[in-house]
Amino acid sequence: MRDIVVTGAFGFIGEEVCRQLILQGKVPHAFDRPNDVRNRQQVFDAVTRADGVINLAGVLGTAEIFGSEHEASEINILGAINVLDAAQQADIPMVQIATGHEGQPNPYAITKKCSSDLCLARAVYHQQKVNVVKAFHVYGPGQKMCAPHGSSKVRKIVPSFVARALTNMDIEINGGGLQVIDLVFLEDAARVLVEALLPPYGRKLDAGTGVPTTVLDAAETIISACHSSSAIKHVPMRIGEPEGSVVLSLHPECHRSWPYGLPETIDWYRHALARAA
């Protein structure tokens, strides 16, 4: 298994997956902009010449993609089916990324759950070589951040909190901040995705730690690590994210728990903010 197609290769997780593949002596082939998993012919042309494929393509967000359900369904579901069909025709292993937020009432969680279930059904009833990896709250250097004045559309917990802490701005927390999350370092999540190319197939693996952290705890840890004077400001919950939700791996494949990768992550954002100044 040498040539691996990675859809969504230019994204935060995709770039690290490609790096992990290279470290293992494999050759990653990026399938990303201007390529699109909605284009069935392009998918087949790329995948049928490879030895394996990792499908990371997706429309991300929770509250942000209400109103974009059509696009989310086209990419997160129909695009995944295109990759699944191409991998089946080529008889090569496929890894489908899923989300740890399964069960939440938003278009992202719903569409990703659908695609992962379809993949596992194919493995069960057609013996296709496919595994699913549930990625929990992945953080690390290079993740798109919400700049201090809110230029990013999709807000992620760690980059948003770190950017504000480094500039001593208020850190906004939705609701009471008691939502339970599972923060997993980027390198560890990518390792699980790459290892999932190997048999046995028909598995759903957790790229999570199983160690519970609340959003409020994460914010306080970041403020302390940044030596920041930021205050915590509570704002209303966003739609599609229930207050008091628990998103935690029950079968963790990652064992370096929060805040293992936080110092490296903070250093990256500190330099990124300096370059942008």
C-alpha cells in the first residue's frame, strides 16, 4: 500500500494526515480544491489509480451550516458515496472520517452520521474494505482560528480561545460552559486515520482520548497557559448544540490527553498573530 489519495488534503487534519503518510514511506495524493468529491468522474479517476483512500472532505460547522443543508448533503453524503463506490470498484481500502458529535441536531452531525453508517453497511453486506474514524475535538498547530475580531466563519474552541487569550480579549463561552468535550491532539488523530487503512475492516474507531474536559475548564487552562488577563464571557448557546451535551470517546484510540499538545499549539498561534500584525 503505497499511493494513498487524501480528499480534503489541504485542510487542518488533511495536511497532518499527508505528513503522517510520508513519515511511513507512503505517497499521499491530494484530492482537494479545485477537485470536488461531488464530481464522480474526478473521484473515480483519482481513486482507481491508488492503493488506498482517506476521505476527509466535508462541509464543517454546526450552527453555521443551517440553511446550507443541500450543500452539506451533497458533499458529506453523496461525495462520500462517490469515494466509496470508487474504492469498491478499485478494490482498495477506504477510511471515512466521522464526527464525535453523532446525535446532535445539526446538519453536520446528521450528514456525517449518514455517510459513516453507509460505509459500515457496505463493509458488513458487501465485505468492502472500509473503516470509519470518529474524530473528536481535534486541536493543534495550524488550525484555522477565529481572529480576535471574528473573521472566521466556523469557530473552533481551541484556536478561538487561544487567539483571544494571547490578545487579552474576553473569551466567549456558549452557555454555562459545562458541555463535556474530548480534546485530542492533531498528530494522534491523524495517526488513527492512517492506521485505519489496515484490516480488519468494518470497524468504527475513536480518534479521542476518553478524558472528559468541560469547555469552561479548557478556557481556564488556556488563559493560564497564555499568562493572559482575558476574562470569560458567557453568551447564548448556538443552535444545533444542546447545552449540557457530552461528546466523549468510549473506546479511545489516543492516549495523550489534554492539555498535552497545548504548549506547541500556543506557540504556533503566537507566531501566527505576530506575522499578521
